[in-house]
Amino acid sequence: MTAVTPQLISATLKALNQVVLGKETQIRLALTGLLAGGHLLLEDLPGMGKTTLAHALAGVCGLEYQRMQFTSDLLPADIIGASIFDRQSSAFTFHRGPLFSQIFLADELNRASPKAQSALLEAMEEQQVSVDGKTYALPRPFFVIATQNPQSQAGTFALPESQLDRFLLRISLGYPDPAAERKLLRGAEGRSQLNGLTAVLDQRRLQALQSLVPQVKLSDALLDYVQRLIAYTRDSDQCATGLSPRGAQALVRSAQSWALLQGRSHVLPEDVQAVFTAVAGHRLSGRHEAQGTPLARHILSQVDAVG
Amino acid sequence: METHAKPTLLFRVKSQLDQWLKHRLPQTREVTLRQRQIFIVPTQLALGMLLLTLLLFILGINFQNSLVYAVCFWLLALLVLNILHTYRNLAGLTLKVIGIEPCFAGENALLTLELSCEADKKKYAVQLGWPEHDLSEVNLAESNHLRVQLAYPTQRRGRWTPPRITVRTHYPLGLAVAWSYLLSDISGLVYPKPQEQTALQPNIPNHSEHSSGHEIPGGSHDFGGIRDYQPGDAPRRIHWAKYAQTGELHSKTFIDYSSPECWLDWDALPFPDAEARLSHLCSQVLTCHAEQQEYGLNIPGTRLEPQWSEAHKNRCLTALALFGTLE
Amino acid sequence: MKTTAKTTVNAKAALSYSGTVWLLVLQLLVMLPFVQYLPQWLIPVLVFTAIWRIRVVKGYSNRPGLRVKITLIAIGMIGLQFSGLPFPSLDFMVTILLLGFAFKTLETDNPRDGIVVVFLGYFLLAVHFLYSQSILAGLYGALSLVVLTAVLVVIQHPLTFMHNRQSTQHTLRLSASMLLQCLPLMLLIFIVAPRLPPLFMLPLPSSQAKTGISDSMTPGDIANLSQSDGLAFRVTFKGDRPPQNQLYWRGLTLNHFDGRRWQQFADDYELRQLQRHFEQHYRWQPNQLEVRGTAIAYEALYERSGQPWLFTLTPVSEVYGDVLRVGDYRVMARRELQAPTLVKAVSYPDSLRDINLQPMVRQLALQLPPDTDPRTRTLARQLRADSDSEQDFIQRVLARYRTQPFHYTLRPPTLGSTDTIDRFLFDSQRGFCAHYAGSFVFMMRAAGIPARVVTGYQGGEWNAAGHYLSVHQFDAHAWAEVWLADSGWLRIDPTTLVAPDRVERGLEAAMQMEGSFLENQLFTPHNIEWLKQLRQQIDSVQYGWRRFVLGYDQDAQHNFLQNLFGELTVKKAVFTLGGLLLAIGFLWVILLGIKPLRQRHSPEQLIYQRFCKALAKQGITREHGQAPGDFARRAAAALPEQASAILDFNRSYERLCYALDKNEDKTALLGTLKQQLKQLQ
């Protein structure tokens, strides 16, 4: 880690916090996901600042940004783009869809039909798009922020579990605390600041930071803890399904990234705990009443962090 | 009065013993058997062996035969040493309760246990379970990790706490038995027994009638209205006609209808008996789930919104299992 | 469900196939050595039942019904009848036991039956030692013990247990190691357990028929004995070995001659009667002995002979052991020797015996059958008349053996049934010790000099490897004792005059010309030097086995313990025994790897546990899922005055657990951690 890194990180966080008020943890998590090179799922009611956060992230990182509203009649081509016949050249040319951007905000993902959803998710996984037999690489970095209404809302197509797994983290923003909300109501800061946002990072710096993530040290004691957590999810009667190996990898990678954001060169159990809910929340399904986030919290309380 | 005093005394002794055991063996999910937890006594067979050595001793005396003495004493020493071997065969064994599969009343509840030990301390012929119901015998030799399922017949719905699990071994010579108990704080669910003949079908409504359904905004079937354009709206949704008129972008919205809800309702059942109602509701939940029909459950104290998923089924069955209990 | 390998335990579970095979092997192993002693048809019976059993287990045959069982038992009983075993004998009982053992095969269905078979096997294994206690038998017994114990292990295995070569090896190794681990305790009990005298008499195995010198002598007896290289006893001298020609191992005196046979008394007494007779009329009287010369101290270990006779150098002044001393200076056991018996004695061969001859003894020593052997009587009277003194007479009689053409042979001609002495002295003049001793005593008595035949052994083979003397059956000998007024009983061996080699160099040398030494044995290794040495080495080992293992009886135990601990007090005994038992227990715990099991934690975890404990004392307990950092911050906030110590400790701990590389040295940091913990405590 170079000497500039901590300053860079704190500057980035500071810039983001000025735009999205009272959401420090969520911002940190979002940035964690970004540094870890994973996609983000924001699950919350409309109007909680999901778009703002996505926008701010793009702005601070100096990345190009596109937003798309998902509806039930959305077709894959609407997202990816389509080949259109060009009369002048008498040939089909590929018109890139909104997906071809560095940060892509998929709003209300679970309103789209499974067909449209899977088109997006496949692109997320493979970092490329194939149309008419031709492959188009997506820009780097490629970061998808999808928002989703709570499952219970009617008229939604729930994302299949296998596809939820492709999101590194799931974050719910929640209501802001009273102080932040008051500021918001004053309108002094927040969304209005978006336009004045300066890019703290650029593409090169972002990639440099990303390359630091795998270098954060994982000690045996820490991996023991991670394995205890995973074993618990697999064994406990609270969970219908345990954490997959991919989920476990995501947990470790996120913890590394989180530790990096804390300015540390090694991972501590508290780093794992900090990201656990976001990583495991959407990957676990409980057998009983406790689902998702409460379930993840329950697991954290049951597994010894030491020893 | 003595006839009366006897059972109470026995009962008191037994409960004292249980108390002591509880103190000595705290309720846990996972236990590694050590000196403190392992009890060991000679078996009937050891008595036989003792008689045999006595017989040999007499033989040795009468024939003044040193080698007969030697055999006698060797067996005696074996009797003593075997106690340590039997102890060793249990010591260091780790038992972990993994969980209990929920089951329906009258079925066997399946408790999953995981056994493990250090690789160099193999365990043979370890029996575990409930001696009067299901006693399994396992070896931990090739692998030092093993899962075992134990079956216990259940009778009533509700939360089932398994009685203490016995783990014991007679290995290697059967002259001593070492045992311990696993008192687990885990509990499993026993769902009500589903009613056999489902004479009362849940009122699954007719799909063709939209009128009784409810609207889902953001659908794609029926036109719902017009609103201002928002970034990200699909181009196909833009009300071009209006754009031509006003020059402002508007988007069309559509509405879907979902099929009407199916409610499994406590009050709709014509039974006076709560258990019979639960039993019926249970079988209805299973039927609805099998037919992939969204359903809600309404019983006194609990109301679960209509939905169809594995988790929802579990929630419904859990609610039925725990109806009327303190939880 | 991921993996489940279990067997449901059933109380009435069947015995597994391999368990059955193991049991059959065990039965064969146990029964096999009995073949030498007991009816041999027992093995076919076992093979038959074993085949049936295997067929039943494999499903080819049905289990035998009641009728079949009764038939089999009947056949067994008939077989027993035809074996000609006497009814109330050990052989009979053991045969019945073995028969039952073989038949049990058919009924061995469940583990419980299997255990009964194993226990019965243990018992029979011990019973075999009543027949043979040799080293080989001992080793075979130990081997069988390993297999029997292994079968107990096999029976404990669950039915689903995979029996293969590897598991067989494992089981045998377990059984052998368990028995080896038992050894210290077994030896301790063996050494200290009280040895009691027999509670009641039991019949002996028939193969243990009486061997060695009997209580009467016809010339043929000793000739037969000289064909046996069986061991009679072994002797260790304390001090120098006496010269070979002084080694007259005296057993019995034979006073009564009926014309053909020499025996102790006119009546045939049973052992009890004999003992009573000795106690009442012929008791050992120490004042009759006038001790002279140098002492010879020795320990003799007598082989099991089934007879009460002991052989010592005479006269014995001191003797230790359960023995009876008789007025004719013999020492005999109070019971027939059923096991190797050790006797310690001190003898003074030059002492004078019976200066005052009691009338009863004189009468016994002058007895002759009426009207036999007239020629001998005449010769004796004539020679006596010619002699100046009794000594002179004796010399004249002995001179006659030397001058006349007497010949020493183990193959003498038959002497008919009457006047045997006459025929020997005047006609055949060929014979061996019994003939010479008998005829000499006859002539003494005919001349009025008290005399008696003595039987025993002469000489012995010196085992240079073990420094002891082995006396074999072929060393059996007979000689004479005469009583003279001023010197008491004198030993006279007329055989030496005929065959000096017999006494100087042993029977083998004496018979070199004739070639009749052990002529009935096909292989006689006695004349090959290196084989002889090898034989002596083996014999030496066997002697040790006999002396220290088989001969470990009440006296030996007493001596051994006294040598070891001096005078035994209760306190000493309790402490020594307790200490030894503790040591054995400790040894076992180490051998078995039973440690007081502690949770295996790394040092930093142990320190961290102490840290948590220290904070818990101040009311701050770590929740199960709480990360160290969170806990430390919470504790620091709650205990502001210790905040920096807590946070420092936590920093070190986190560094130790999470920041160090695998190969980095932890010791320095561990030291720091301990220091920081101390500050907190």
C-alpha cells in the first residue's frame, strides 16, 4: 500500500458523504463492492437515495454512468443494444445499449421479466455481450448497481437465487437518521451537490486500488473464523441452504476490501462481520421466520469470533 | 405405607440423579467427551470373566500349576486394563448436534449428529441414540468425520426437544461399558399430522375472473394511465402521440392483474376441535404448495399474507405446529 | 444428508460370518494341543461341526434340530465309552469339556454364544497346562491367548464392519498389545498373589503317570529306566561341585526281599499309609546322626514325577521345603510331585549314621526270604567263617565280584523266577547295578550283617552353561548300605568293581562297548559335541523356566520376597505394592496416550482467554460472536482508566493472530502480549 492510499480513500469517502447524508456504512460498503470488483444490489423502497448513491459513486470515481428503469415489458435488446440496418452503409451496425457504461444503474430490477433480468446478469458475470454472434467487451471497470423493491411487493419477478449470487453485496439504505434527514429537508446539501462533485479518483487510480485488495493479508486464524461461519450456515437448522463456495469467496474478498478501506493491511474478524450481512444476506434462506439480514446477524452472534 | 413410599423415593433418587447429570453435563450443541463427561462401569461380561479367573485360580491351587496361575492373572490384568481401553475409545469424541428435520406428528423426527475425533485416535463400535428407540453403531476409523441420523417417533405437534442422547461403547473387549449423555438444547418442529381425507378443498378461485383479482402496477398487460417521463423509461412506453401534441415526453403505464388470493382460514373450518382444524389446515397447506398456488394462512394470533414459496410453506407449517404454545 | 454409515444395534444380532470364522479358528487352536494326550477323534468332530456351521452361515444347510443334537451327543458319549478313559479321571472330564466345546459350534448364533466359546477357550487353554508346562506349551498358550482376545474384539465390532486383511491385522495387533500392556500387572499379581495349598485332591492327567524310580525294584525296572533320557532333577550347588563319584542321589531304601523283588516293606503301602507308618515307627531322629566332614549345600529342582520320592546326598542335616524326613535318612515329599518342586538341602556325606542301630531297623535289615538261593547262603556263611572281621568279609565278597568273570550289561539274560540270586552269582554273572546291589545285600544278610538296597541316581551331567547338574532317568542306580558296629551305615557300590566307568564317567561311557545306551531311541545326540552343547543351552533355559516360573510356589514366593525386601512388614508391603500399582497405572496411561484432555489451544488463544477472564471479573464479558476489536473498544469505553492497556493488548493480539506471516517468529510478540496482560491483571 502506498502512502497516498489512505488519503485517497478518505478523500473519496468524504466526497461521497457530502452527497449522501447519514449513510456512512452503506457508502463504505458500496465502495467496498466497487474495490472488490463486484456488483451491488440495493434493496429498498423508492426514494431512499439509491439513485443518488449510484450517481455519487460514478461521479467520485470519475466513471461514466447510465441509468435504466426496468419494467415488465423490457426486452434484452433494450438493455444491451441492437443491430440496426444502416441504409448508408447497407449493413447492420450495432447500437450499444445503456449497459455499455462503467457504472450501470438498473432501477427496479425485479420488475423486469426473467428474460431481461438474465440478459443483464449474464453480462455481469461474463463482462461481455454477444449479439448476432459477435462479442462486445463491456467497459472496464464495469460496475452494476441494481435496485430492487422489497420482495413482498406485488407485480415483481423475484430474482432467482442463482442470480442473486452474482451480486457481491446487497445493501439496504434504510431511512436516514433524524439529523441527516433535517439537513436533507433544508436542502442545503445532498442531491443538489451532485453537480458540483469533483472526481477524486480516476480510472487508473481506481484500478490501482482494486489491485491492492487481494494483497490484504488473510491469516489462518481469520480463515478459521470464516470457515466456522460458513460451516454454521451449512449446518444450522436455521438455514435452509448454506453459503456456497462462491459466497464464501465473496465474503473473503469483501472483507479484504473493507479492511483496505479501513487502512489496514490485514483482515480482522470485525471486517468479516462488517461485510457479512451484506454478503450473506441475499445468499441465505432461512428455514424459519428469520430471513436474510436478521438471519445473518443471528449467525454472527452464534459463531465465536475468537479461537 | 411402605408401598407408597417406595416409588416416591425412587422418583426422588431419579430426579436427584437427573439434576446431578444436568449439572455435570450442561446442555450444549457440541461436546467433546472428556474425563468429566464419561462414566464407566464393568459389564455383566466382566462378572463372567471374574468367575472364570476364580475358577482358574482354584484350578491353579489344586494342581499347583504356575502357568494356570499365569493365565488367571493375565485375564485379571486384562479385565483392569480393558477399562482404560474402553475409556480411550470414547474420550476425545466430539459430538455435535447438527439439527432436526421437521416432521409431521406420528412420523419419526430425524436428528442429525456429527461425530468427529482426532485422526490418530480412532473410535470403534460407538453406539449412540436412544436405547429404547433407535441405537446406531458406528466406527470412526477410515474417516474421522461422520454424520448419523437418529430417528425418534413423535406423537404430538409442537416443539420437540429430544431426550438425552446416549453415547456408549463396549469396545474393545465388551468387559466394560463407557457412556455419556448428550443433553442438547436444540429442538425441532413437529407439524400437525395432515388430515388424510381432504374433504374440504381450499377455495381455489376461478382464474378466468379478473374482477375479483387485484391490480399490480408496473405491469404490461392493460393500459393504466399516463405519467411524466422519467429517465430510464423504455422508448416503447413513450406516448408519442402526446409528444407530438405537446412536445413533452410522457410514458404510458400498464397494469397487471394477479389471480385472487386463496386464504386458508381457521374460521372457515367446521370443526370444534382445534387439533382437527390444525390437521386440516396442514393438509391444505401441503395441497396448495403442491399445486403452486399462492395462499395465505389465517389462524388466531397469526396471519401470513398469500405467497408461494418453500419458505412460506415452512412458515405456515411452523405457525400451525406452534399454535397455542407459548412461543 | 451427507454421510451416514451406521448399524442399528439389535440385542439379538447375529454373529457375523467373519466372527464365525474367527471362532472356528479359535476352537481349532485350543483343541489341537490336546491331541497328544486325549482321544484323537475329537478333531474330526470339530471339523465336522465347523463345516456344518459354515454351511449354516452361508445358507446351504439348516441349523441342526433337537434330534440331530441328541444324536450327536449320543455318538459323542459312545465315542467316549470306547476311548477307554477311566471314569472319574481328569482326562474323562476334559474330553467331555472338549466335546461340548466342539458341539457348541453348532449353536453359536449370536455374540453372547461367541463370548461363551471364548471364555470356554480361555479355560481349556489353562487346562492344557495341566498336561504340559514346557516352554513351548507356554508360548503356544500365549499365542492362543492373543487369538482368543482378538475374537472378543471381533465380536464387539458392528455387523457392518468390513473385515479384511487390514482389519484382521489391526485386531490381532490390538489384542497382542493389550496383552503385552497387561504383562507388568500380571507379573506383579503372579509374584505377590498368595499360593495356597491344594483345597482338595483332583485326579491327575493320565499322561502324567509315574515316572522315575518306583518304590520297588526288580532288575528289569532300572534297565527300562536306563533307556530314558527324561530329566529327573537338576541341582545347583552352593559352592564347589563334589566329585562325580560322590554323587549318590539317594532316594529309597529297600529292605524287604521276597526272592525276586526288593521293596520297602513286606506290605505294599499307599502313600498315606506309608507316611503314617514312617511317622509312627520310623521317624527321623536327629540324635542318631553324628555330623562330620564338610557340608554340601545345594538346591534340587525335581521334575514332576507323580511320586513322592526326593533324591538327596545322604545324610541331609538341613532341608527346606514341604518334606517328610524318615529314620532311614531319606527325604520325601509329603505329596506326589505334580509340579516341579524345589528343595534346598545341606548334606554332610561323611557323617556317621545310626551308631546305635534300633532293633526294628536291624530286624528289617536282616530279613531274607526263607529257603531260597541255597548256594549263595552257603557261600556267604563260608566266606564269613573265613574272615577275621565283618570288614574283611565285605572285602572278600567284593573281591569275588572283581575276580570272577562278572560282566556289566544292560541286556542280561533272564534269571527265571526262583533262586535268582544264585543264578546270577554262579551261572550268568551278567547284569547291572540292581543285580550287583541285590546280590551283595543278600550275601551280607546271609552272613548276619544288616544291609539294605538303596535306589536313586548316580552322577549326572554337568551343564557348564548353566552351572548346574542335570540328572536324567538313565542315571538311575542301585547300590547297597551295610551297617557296621563302629561306623554305622556304610555305602557300598558293588557295581564299581565290575564297571568302574559307570560311576566315574556315567552310563554312556560304561555302555560304549555294548552300544546299549539309549539304544531304543532313534536319534541320540549324546555323542555329537556341538549338538550336546546346544542341548545344554536349551536345557539351561528350560531349567530357568522350571526353577523360576513353574517352581514358583509358596516357599519360592516366600524366599523371593524375603530376598527382595528383607523382613516383610504390612507397612512395607502396602507401600511397595501401592507404589508398583501406581507405576503400572502411570505406564498404562502413557502407553495408551490418555492425557488429561485439555482443549487444544494455541498460546495466544490461552492468553486471550485469560484476558477475557480478567475483564469478566470487572464485569465486562465478551459475547460469543463479538470480534476482539469490538470487545476491546467496548471494554476500553467501560473502563477508561485501563483503556490504553486494553487497547494495547488488543493491538498486539490482533497483530499476532491476523497480521503475522506463517513463518514469522511469534515468541517476541507473545512475550509482549503476556506483559500487557500482566499490566491488566
